[in-house]
Amino acid sequence: MALAALPDSVNARKLHKRLKRQVGQAIADYGMIADGDRLMVCISGGKDSHTLLDLLIELRGRAPVDFDLVAVNMDQKQPDFPGHVLPDYFRERGVEWHVIEQDTYSTVTRVVPEGKTMCGLCSRLRRGALYSWAAGNGITKIALGHHRDDIVETFFLNLFHGGRLKAMPPKLRSDDGRNVLIRPLAYCSERDIEKYARLRDFPIIPCNLCGEQENLQRQNIKAMLADWERAQPGRTETIFSALQNVAPSQLADRSLFDFLALDQGDAAPGGNEHADEVIPIRWFDHADTRRA
């Protein structure tokens, strides 16, 4: 299962360089990886997690800090799941790896009524198994393959259906307090990841648990954003930029801004709109090649 080399073309080189730069910039901007970290890279077998692992392996060879990678897949016992594909691939890449075997498929199909969305329960069960394994195996950070489009889609899902201004942060501590999650692909577009995955010919394993659930709200949001992007290219990037430039005083959340203090002139005029600028470590072109 030899991994395809990138074509020797200008476009392929530009794509590779852009993704490396974006991943390195996200890691630096949010302090995702520190010296001595042991990263669990969650590999579903899809294009996003494959791209994440591929770029982290490459960046590790020239990173300004030492860190370890463990590729972890969860075998949920779906019918016809090709259990040999990912272990064979991990061996070829020379990375430490582990497969968690847990029959969440039977649980989800038993509990969720036919025709209802399975993704919510499936993701909770999967998340619990991954978190538990991480806590027991010296993992300091859990790397997930969510990209910029996922983050923007989640923002609109919460906006339209949850009544909250909330998305997927590039870095956060899990609700149970045991794990720090990072999303190094936060600056990368899904379109670029799709192109890169095709060029590298990763061993993609589709998720067949939910089949083609056409009415998933996320699919509706994705279609809406695609229409917007066709009408005005760059709109998704602009929306993501807005998530990075929040002005609490211009919203209506009393827990983020003291509106009552405005009468006494105590509240800051602009809230926290202008954070101090920090020049991050440049991960993407560091000269150290200790692990090349």
C-alpha cells in the first residue's frame, strides 16, 4: 500500500506548501503543541484525518519542539469494515499506532429509531472511548481532523438550531477536564484537503454507519455555504475571520460585557477587541530537521 508521491507540478507544490503553512500557523497561533507532548492523532480513515496525520508527520521532522505521535483508530464493528487497511498503512508510515475495538455499531443501531440521525450518539460513544484511552496512555493532546469549513458549519448549526454563538475552537479542554483537544487543520479549507487527499491517494475508508442521511442539518448548512461561496468566493474565509475577531461590546451577552457599568463610565469602550499582537514561532519553515 505505497503512499502516492505528490505530482511534480507547480499546483501540487503550492497546495502542499499552503497546507503546511496553514497547519504550522494554527499550531503556533493557539499553542497547540509543546515540547514533550504525546499527541494522539484520531484517524477515522477519511480524507481529513489522513491529511492531518500526513502533515503532522512531516512537520514533526522540522518542528522547533520535540513531540511524539500515536495514530489511533476506533473499530466500531461496522459490517464489512476493512480492519486491516489502517494498521497496514500505519506500519508503512512508520508511526506508533493503536486500534480501539468497541462495538458501538450495535448500540447505535439498537437505540436510534430507523430514519433518525445516528451521528450524535455515535460521536458521543466514540468520543468517550477515545478520551478514556488517551487518559490511560500518557496522551497530552488529542488531535482532531476538523477543518475551517467544519468550524464555520458548526457555528451556523448552533446559530440556527441552538440559539448560541458557538463553534469549534482550534484548542479546548474537554468537558471532563482530562484532555486537551487541538484542531491543527483549523485554517485549512475542505476543498484543499480534498485535492491533497486525491493527490496522495490515501486509503480512504467511508463511514457506512449512517448511510446517506440526506436530511442531516449539517448537510443543509454545507449546501447553504456552498451556494454563498459560489455567489461570492471567499465568504467562508471571511466568516471564519469573524470568529477570530469578536467584539463583546457589540453583542448582547451580559456575561461577556458589563453593560450596566456604561452609565458610570467604568466599562471599557470596546471590550476586548484589540488583543496584544504576538509573533508566533514559525513552525512551517523551521530549519531543525532532527526527525527528517
